Amino acid sequence: MMALALAACGPSLAACGRAEAVPPPAIQPPPGWQPLADVATAASEAAKADGATVDSAAAWGETAMGCYVVTLAVHGAGSPEAIGKELAVAGVHDVAAGSDSVALAFDKAGYHGKLRAHVGDSIDVVACYWNDREPEACANACAGMLK
């Protein structure tokens, strides 16, 4: 998943390397979306493979429609600008990196989505994605979670 490359903290983050957990990025899934513990676990394990410490992970979905959202709070090393350059790979487009954030869109393996990450005490990642069942409805639902 694209969130894997976001396992970093900005150069000004004194909290890198801390052990305490932080709450997941604040999002409100749409009504009817169900928690998906297996998706959260998979995203968390994949992010760890990139050498990051995952402070929290959560996922929800409306599986009948093919809509999903994953949140991660991670820390490691790097900057938003470096992350943006690293993400400029096949399937990733519209990468925008600021001084404390990264946003992008992706199309990979039958899924389409958008991701945003904000650098604070950790990197808070929200990736919202969908398959081809209800793309317009999912994209609209994701827009509200990616503010």
C-alpha cells in the first residue's frame, strides 16, 4: 500500500523514537462503514517492514460497495519532501509535498484512491481507496475523510 513509504517523521520532530502510542488520525467514517481489523493489521505490518514504528492503525470499509479507508500513525526518519519524491512511482500521481504534509492519488491492482499524510509528533496517514464496484460513491465518501 502507498502508506508504507510514509513511515517517517520530519526533521524537526523531537518525538521520533518515542515508545508511547498516539491516537489514530481523527476521521469519521460514513454511516454503515464497518471496522476492518484485518486490513488495519495488514497495513500496520506492511509499514513496519519499511523500518517504521507504527503507533496506531485502524481501518473501515463498506465492502459491498468496495470502499475502504486506513489510518496509520507512524514514526521513523525522513521529511515530507523526501517522501513525496519516493512516492513518485508507477501508479502514483498528483503528488504534492509541503513542509508538513504529503498528498497523492494512486491507481494500482484494481484499486484507486487518495492518500494524505500530515507530519506532527508522528506522521498521520489517511488512505481512502475503492475498487470498480461503486467508484463515484466511494470517491465522494473519501473526499470527506481526506480534508
